[in-house]
Amino acid sequence: MRLFIYLFALTLCAPVSAQTVRIKTILDSNLFETFDGKIIKLAGVDAPSKNHPAPYMRDVAERAYIYARSVFLNRHFSIAPLLPKDTTKNYELVFMQKDYPLGPVDYNKEYLLEGFGRFTGLVPDEFYAGYKEAEHEAMEKKNGIWNYLPGDSTLTFERHFSPEESAQLRQQDSLLFIKDAFKRKSDPTGRIASELIMAPLSGFAVAYVSLFASAGVGALGGSEGLGLFPYAIVGAGVGYTAGSALFVYLVEHNENPNVTFWGTLGYSFLGAGAGIGLACLFPYGTSQYVAFFAAPVVSAIIYANYVVPEPQFSDFYPTAGKYSFKQRGYSHKDLYNSTVLYNVNLINISF
């Protein structure tokens, strides 16, 4: 609403009125060409370029570029220039919005929320607090550039870099990457505790299905009555072991890509065998059940946390500026599908 008021005020008071433009080309992460030949840039947003010397910043710029292509290209937007204009630049700083059925979207603010750039502070007072809050939210969620920069970083992107500065940035970028990739060295107690609780539940769920499936196989083989009992026992045991291993794998593989499903499953079956052996040593009672049901889960956890080697620097070091956000489970396609299609294109009706 405040952006609409600002646009309206410009039409009344400013020598350059608000206007509607159609985006023809996405030139960079925050640089666009309109069909009338105007080069525009979102005001208040200092975004890294696709040719930034630091690989991480180039990757954030690529995400912003993909976002812009999917949201801006060939569509109409209302823009208002930032006054006074800087005539020394070959582009114009603008505020850009589009009206959707559920309300207007301020894309300067959206860029800051996504972490595609930092807030310059060079905007009218009406927008300062909202844009500053958007940047703070991106910092808190570690979106975009804030996944790699501390909140008090003074790094700016609106400049050219000397070869020495470029080399320093590349080194800093690699160190930030290593720091981010090795977050898993923090205390794993909470993760292991959740696995000890949830993995058996996952095992029981799979065991329930496997029990009936195995009994069905036995029935097809001609068994009936108590003759189905061995099939059911074996099926439930295999299902429990596989189900608990699957849960541990899903949790740990996200933390360490070296964890494999077959490795987790193998250790879980070794644990099941050890559990049967331990159960035979205990007198009949609760201890036998605890030994059998706990051993596969504990074995899988030991494999994932203490047997599998930790990722090495060479596994994560950015090469040729390519980084797929693997440790967070994101690719550019995922980012497009989850944030662009859901948040924007669902209500994106052009008029």
C-alpha cells in the first residue's frame, strides 16, 4: 500500500511520473531491460553480479537471475524512479511492483527477503523500515548471501575488484563454504536422540506391512494355520530392521553424504543378529525384547556417526564456481519449483 501511495505521489509531484513497463531482458541478477529500451535496477538492493569473483556470490546471483527470468520476463510492472536520478549511471534505480488478485507485491522488498542482495539504505523514509526488516528476516533465516556472510559484514557488491581483492574474496568464500559444510561437527546428541525414538516407530510401521506380505507369500506356497507363523516372524523381523535403517539413513545422509542406504541397512542387520544373540543370553522377559528391538537401531546409528568417514574438504570445495546447495538439499530446479511456482506463479495473472 505504501508503495502504491508513493507511486501515486510521484505522478502528482515528480517531474517523472510512475509508469508501466514490460521486461524484455534479464541482464544480470539485478539489472533488467524494458521493451522501450530502458535499463533499470531495483533501488535499495545491492546484489552480487553473475561475474562476481567469489564462487558463492556468483551462485546467489545465479539464483536471483533464475528468479527474475521466471517472474519478470515478458511481464508488465509498475515502476517509479528513485529521486533524484543519478545521471552518471547507464541504468535507472526504480521501485517496482505488480498487482495480483491477492494484493500488490513489492519486488525490491522481495529481493531483500530472498537474500539476493543487501539493503543499501538509500530509499525514502516510507520504505526504510520495511526494507530493513526484510533484510533482517533474510539474515535470521540465512537466505541467499546471508548464508555465507555475517550479519555485520560490510562487503558491498556495487563496485569493481582489483586482482588482489578478487583473490582475497575467493579465499574468504572458500573458508565460508568449509565453515558451512562442516556444521555437522556440532553436538549430534539431539539428532541421535530423535533417531532412537523415531527409528523404532518407523521399523514397526514397515514390519506391520511386511508381516502380512510374508504371510501372504506363505499362503500362496500352501501353508496355513500355524504354518504361516515362521513366514510372519521372518517378515516382521526383516521389515522392522529395514524400516529402522531407512529412518536413520534419511536423517544422517542429509548431514553426511557419505552415509549410504545399503551400508546403513547392512549394519542394521548385523545389529539384528547381535540382538538375537543377546536376547538368547537374557532370561525370558522384557530384556529380550529391548535387546532385539534396540540393537538394529543402535548399530545403524553407530555406522552413520562413527564408521562412515567425515566429508573431506575436496568433497565440498567449489570448482569453477559451481555449487548445488547439496548439503541443504536444494538445486536450482528445486528452488524454482518451491519458491517461484508456489509463491508467485500460483497467483500470477498478467493483465
